[in-house]
Amino acid sequence: MFKNIKILVFTATYNEKLNIKSLVEQIRKSSPKSTIFIVDDNSPDGTSKIIKKLQKKYKKIILNVRKKKFGLDSAHKIGYEYAKKNKFDFLITMDADLSHNPKDLPRFIKYLKTYPFVLGSRYIPGGKCLMHGKRLLISKIGNFLIKTFSGIKSNEYTTSYRGFNIKKLKSFHLNQVQTNGYSFFMGTIFRLHNLNIFIKEIPITFRDRKKGVSKIPKFEILRTLKNLILFLLNKIKMVP
């Protein structure tokens, strides 16, 4: 049944020239039959040029370069729509800064054969978050507050390392998620919960980026808080 599954591994890039080559090579090693789809928001550092060179070396690398920085949420929606239109069985999304380990891809694939949605979690037994200082504190407190006030039985809401069984998610599309920026990942969990779709958590180790600069703006904390309040006020009716 799963001999010829079509797997799409997606990531979005903006100024990731120091990481993208290593990421692609590691994905190829861990999941050699998968197709890699990258949306680049016209990175000024020339990330897309490196990807184009990688396309000559490796098969099944698709690049979509947008005119400007449109953001993570819209990039992920493009990835989901591409997976649906091209009849992929599984879509796995991840960060481009090597904070997510491509060695975990086979485990995502294994669980996607059974579950509609698989979430890489730092905050369950076996999971680790190797961020430091203020970032680690904000992440832990943020995910704890979302769990406490939303009532959703999940321990992770904000990581992008997640897998979608496209064929099992017939009632779901990322276009239904209306939260923007990094809050989009929390909004996706809310939408899945609203549709009574089971969330399967698997442990991952999240590593802080070693190269490049984080693009998470400070106001994202306030936006996430606002979206959580909206979620509570509308009783899980964040989307029409």
C-alpha cells in the first residue's frame, strides 16, 4: 500500500545561504526519494542562487522565488497547495536553519502512514529544546499558556516541523488558517482541533541556529497572545 508513496519536504527561506546546502544534502540522505520544495522570498543574500546550483546536482528539487518577503504563512500555504495539486501523499514541513534534524524524516513518514497529522514536539518525553536564555523561556512559557488556555491536548504549538497525510486530510487545507506570521503555526493546530483531527506528537530535538540570524520579530509574542485571546473569545471559531 505504501510502496510508492509520494513525499514532499517543504521549507521556506529568507537569507539562508549559510544553511541551505547542508539542509538539502541532509534531506537527500535521510529521505532520498522525497521531492524538496523551497519557497524563497527573494533573499538578498543569494540563497536562491545556491538552490539553483543544487538543482543541477540533485533531482527533484523545486524552487519558487517570490518577488519580495511575503512571510512564512503564505509560503507554507503555497507548499500545501502544491502537494495537493500534484497528488503527494505526505507533506512534511520544516525550518531551513537546521534547527530541525532531517534524520527525523523517516519517523515522520512512518507515523504518517497511520495518522493524518504528525507534530514534532520538543515538550514531550524524548523531546528536547536546546535554545538558551530568553528564547527558551519564552518558548516554554508560551506553549504552556497556549495549552492551558486553549484546552487542546497538545504539548507543542509553535514548531513548523510537522507532517500532513494529504489524502486523510480531505476536510483540511492550510488556506483555512487565517493567523499570520509565526502565529500561523498555532492557528494551524487550532484549525485541526476545530475539525476534530487527531494530533499525533512525536519527540524531536530542536537546536538553535548556528549560522545566520533569526528572523522572528519581537512583536510576534504580542501577535500570538492576541490570536490566543481571539481563539478563546470565539470558542475555536477563528476561521469561518
